[in-house]
Amino acid sequence: MNAEIITIGDEILIGQIVDTNSAYISKELNKIGVSVFQITSVQDDRAHILDALKTAKKHANIVILTGGLGPTKDDITKTTLVEYFNDTLVRNAEVVAHIKHIWKTYIKQPLLQVNLDQALVPSKAKVLMNQSGSAPGMWMEKDKTIFISLPGVPFEMKALMQNEVLPKLSAQFDLPFILHKTLLTYGLGESVIADRISDWENNLPESVKLAYLPNLGRVRLRLSSKGYNKSEVMDLINAQIDKLIPQISDIFVGFEEDSSMEQIIGNQLIKIEKTLAVAESCTGGRIGAQFTANPGASRYFKGGVIAYDTKIKTEVLGVSDVLIDRHSVVSLEVAKAMALGVQKLFGSDYAVATTGNAGPDKGDSDADVGTVCIAIATPNNVFAQQFTFGKHRERITTKAVHMAFTLLQKEIF
């Protein structure tokens, strides 16, 4: 069972917004056994949308569209669907009542005709009630291909996927079981890992696919398989994982489907009843942000200091001016002092500190662009390592965050 996702909107094509809808829809379809064949983004243009619909029908059993269902003139998805299906628009009384309820209960503005016109739907469509907004979803069929149109607003789309689309697809089709298991590794590059596990990879069964997903200091290894017998698929993947892990045990940190790296660290800190604080210079708060994005982080994360300015390093974290003058603000000595300072400030068991030069010029540092020093303070010790992460600013900070996680993970496990 193949699906195509079509995202509609000029804002996607000019880079004004990032298309996160397709990623979400793809992941959720895979969970119920639907493979995504293609993802297409098109303009708010009638001819472009019609062409995308005709093309998708040639190779997809299910076509899911997002976007273009709003009340303004540039939202043309409904009228284009009417043309494609040779249909007419009719006013749906249930949607009208729903819109009136929303305006009466939540929106303190006049209810305009353009808002009520969102209740106009193709006569051949099954309406998918949007409990999170005013634009309904629509389910239409043509020559055994299902076309599903959803709002582009992410939280509205997600609610309709969970409450309407996925249950209906699961009930209508006998779908295979698709399994992806993604192993998280830190510390080695893609080519080194591929060379290390080449014999294992060459002996993979044909029904198991391996993908390397590198991302600045970490590599994800995704194993995929599908079939109608769930137990057989799971046993097949697990057998291959059991053979793989001993070959990468020094860099393997967990499974992405279970937790992210920061969640794995957080769960371990909770388990050992220890706390963490961070002092960030070149990473600008990204380490703390990734920890606190997870529910329950308050159980182990005490807080952090973004010590971007040198004065914050000295006045808040207590780093000595003499130390900075002697070794430079980007140095192993200053990184260690930052870690000890934030550990003391928050009374945490562990602390992470980063100081580096992300460019484009040296600023207060004598270090070359790309130089980053990362320190870890433990209950009994403090250590720091220096790295060179290239010249690109985003690459430098991202690799610094990943490496900080790697160093911390090694200390707490």
C-alpha cells in the first residue's frame, strides 16, 4: 500500500516555513503499514495542484494533501478538488454548526461569510470533522485511489490524522507490519562505521534494509523490514540487532524509537538520583534547551547559564580573570572553571560547560575558528577536551552539542 503526500503552499517553496507536516504524516502512516512513495510540494496554483493529483494517482493508493483550506482567496485546494472530481460544492450543516460554536465560544470577533464558507465541501466528499479548527478534512475516492485533504495547520492536521485518517485506513485495508529500529551512535563517522560492520551488512537478509543517517558527530543506523506476520518481522530485525551491537558497543547509546540522546541521559540521571547544570558559551543555550524540551526534566536538570560574554564567565561563574588572561577564554582551563562554577552555583552533581569560537572572527578568543573546549564536572572530578569542528558556524555549534552529550553519557553510565 503506497501513499503520496502533497503539501500545498507558496510559503513552503520560498522557504518561509519548513514542511514538518510531511515528516509527521510519513511516520504515522508507516506505523500502520502504509509506505510513502513520494512527497511533493506545490504552489498555490490550480494547474500545479491538478498536475500533482494526476501524477500521484498513477502510483499511489492513498494521496494525502495538506494546506490551502483556509478562508482566504489564496486557499484554492477545495475548488481545485471540485474540478478534479468534476463535482460541486455543498454547504455541510454539521460544519456550519461547528464553526458557529467556535466563534461563539472562543473567538471574540464577528463571524464573517468567508468563515462560514469553510463549510462548503465537495458533494462527493466524506467530511472529517476538525475539532481543533474550522476547516474540515475531506475524504474522496476515485478509481480505487483515496484522496484525503487536511488543513495545513500542524496541530489541526495531527488531530485529524489521529482521530479520523489513521483509524479509517486501518479499518479499510489489510496492511502489513512495518518495523524501523534506529540505533543511535556517537563518536565515529559514517565511513568508519560502515567499514567496521561491512561483513555483517553484506550478510543481511534481502528483506532487511540498512540506512546510514549521519548528522554532525553522530550516526543513526536504521534497520527496516515489513511483512504480514508481526512476530516474524520483529524476530528478524532483533536477530540482526543482536549481531550488530557487539560490533559497535563502544559507540552505541540506545534506540531512537525509545528515546533521544538527551532523554537517555536524563533517564539515567533520574535512575542514579543525580542532577545536572550547564554553562554554555558557544552553544548558546542549546544543550539546556534540548534537555528541558523533555517532560520531567525538572527531576534532574537544575538550570544553566549562557555565559556568552566574558564578564558573565567571571562575574557569574567565578572564572578568574588571571586564568582567562593566561590561557584565553577558549581553553581547557576556562572550560573546567566554567563547569566547576556552574556546578557550585546550582549545587548539581554533574555539570557541562562549553566555550569555543564559532566564528566568523575570533572575538575575545585567541583560538582559531572551529575550536571548542568542552568540560564535564562530576561529583569527584573535572576534565575537559578540545576539539576542532571546522569553519561553518552551525556545524560547529551542532557538533559541540552532540559531543557534550557524548562525553556526559560516558560519565554517568
